[in-house]
Amino acid sequence: MVNDQIYTKANQPGILIEGEPAIRLIKDIKQNNEIVGKIYEISVTLVNTGIDITDELTVNLTDEEHFSLSKKIMLNYSETKTVSFNWSTLLIKDQQIIISFYPTDQDTDLNQYNSGSKTFTIHMTDVQGIRSTSTPGFEAVLIITAILIVVFLMKKQNIRF
């Protein structure tokens, strides 16, 4: 009976996430010439290490805000396939993303051969793209105040333009 269990497990597809997901900035989301978000292409590579074709799998990407994207795939035996998502965010900070896969048919039991997940971090390193934390218009008020002080001092000393 033990040999039958080993044979059954060896024949099952074994799906793995290979390496780290590839992340590519597609574009900045701008509002009034200010970057308020970003759109990325995130590509994950899955490989079937088994000798059977997989059932239909759902590959899911979920971010910290619980935004979720899904795609459905099947893998032949020994096949490697890359799945890409266009993911957008309004949070300009490092974020954790979870890539998971599982059988699309909800009646299929999840096991180590047909499901899994990987968490990774997207690093927001574009310092120029980070929104300013200053108060809008503060600089203009500061300049006007400085001009008024200069004019006041010039009048006080009776200096003409």
C-alpha cells in the first residue's frame, strides 16, 4: 500500500512558483502633474514538476489593500508558464504582494501538489515619485510674507524703489 501512495504522489502535477516575480513599472498615475500612484506589470513563473497535466488553476495576486487579480491557466507536464498582471496602487510605499495558485474547481481538495503561495515586497525606490508631505500653498504664503516684511522695512527706513 505504501508503494501505491508513493506512485500516486509521484504522478500528480507538482506546481511551484519559480524564482522571484518580475516587476516592471509601466507608468505613473498623475493628477495635476503630481504622481499619485503607479501601474506595474508583475510576472510570475509557474512550473509543473510532475508528469501529468494540471487541472485548471487560478493564479491570484493580492496586495495589502486586499485588491485581487486572478487568471486561469493549465500546465502540461514539465511545462513552465509565465502569468502577468497589470497591478496599480495609490500607496507610494513598499508593499507586500501575495501570489497564490489553487485549483479553480472548488470541489478539488487543496494539497501541496496543486496549491501554494509566495509573498514578496515591491520596493518603491523612485524618490521623485513620492508625494510631498508639505502643506499645499505653504511656500506661496511664505514668499508673500517675506515680500511684505521687506516692503515694511523699506518703508520704515524711507527707501524708495
